[in-house]
Amino acid sequence: MEELTELFKKFPGIGPRQAKRFVSFLMHTNNSYRQELITGITHVNDKVVTCIDCNRKFINYKNTDKCSVCIKTRDNKNLLILAYDNDIEIFERTMAYNGQYFILGKYIPLFSEKAHEYIDFDKLYKRIENLNTKGLEEIILALNATSDGDYTIKILKENLMRKFPSSKISLLGRGISTGSEIEYADQETLREALKFRR
């Protein structure tokens, strides 16, 4: 039970109590459900590929190397850096942003000194260099207003300013309250955060 609890605690936003509830739920379900879950987890990446542009994971039904967002014609002046794949869909629903994206995949934990173990800086730099040739004007860091989010912003800013000293780097306005996550913000809040970025 303890080992399984520790595994569930690694899921984003899952604390010790929720992790224990998951374990308890699994202990009280029938074996066929558990087998179905095991099969689903085992094959979750079978058709999943990474977009060559934004680094987003997507199910590749159409045999393409770009996701459904990057395959469209988009503005090259702005690059929005997000943590998770589903954050793109949330910003797309606001209809307030038509620029490019880059997905980090995770946050750098607070006080971690091994940022490169969490973020693929080489891939991020390559994305920015490519967009620089197409008229990139601004890099927007759109990360959760949490301690890990703020720490990741700090590390990203330091690295990006060193690598691209002439780039304009901005942050979302704090229409998103401290401690909140982008996934749970409403569309109007995100529109305001984009509008009043700093």
C-alpha cells in the first residue's frame, strides 16, 4: 500500500490523502477492472508521438509529425511556454492567442539544482532559434502561480536571457491568483492574464 501510495503521489496535483484514496479504491474493485487499468497504462504510449514544433504529446492518427494546433497557420511573433500538454487546449478555448507554443512537460521542483533533468533546454532553444528566423518578438512564460511554477519561471528567465539577450520575455498578468493552476482558470481570467502580461 505504501509503495502504491508513493507512486500515485507523483501524479500532478495529487497529495498523500488522495493517493491513499486511490489505493483504497483499487483494493475494493474487482480484478477485471484492475486488469483493464493495467492494460490501459501499459499501452498508453502506443500511438502517442511528440510534436516536432511545440513538444506536445498527441495521438498520431494521421501519420504526421505535427499536432493539430501546430499544423495550422499561426502567428510567429509570440511563443507561449506552457508546462503541460492540456494547457494548449485551455488557451485555444480563450480565442485570445494565435501564436506559437512550447510544452516543457514538467516543472522544475523548488530549489532543484538539476534543471536540465526536468526541462529539455536544447529543444526549447532550437524552437526559439527557428522562430527567431520567422520574426519572433516575444516569449511569454505561462506557468502555474505556484512555488514550483515561480521557481521554473526564475530558471527559465535566467537561461533564456543568457542565451537570447535581446529577446523580450514576459509573464502572464496575475489575474491567476497565487497557488492556482492554469488548468482550473476560467477563459476570461486567462484572457486577462494574457492581456496584462508583464
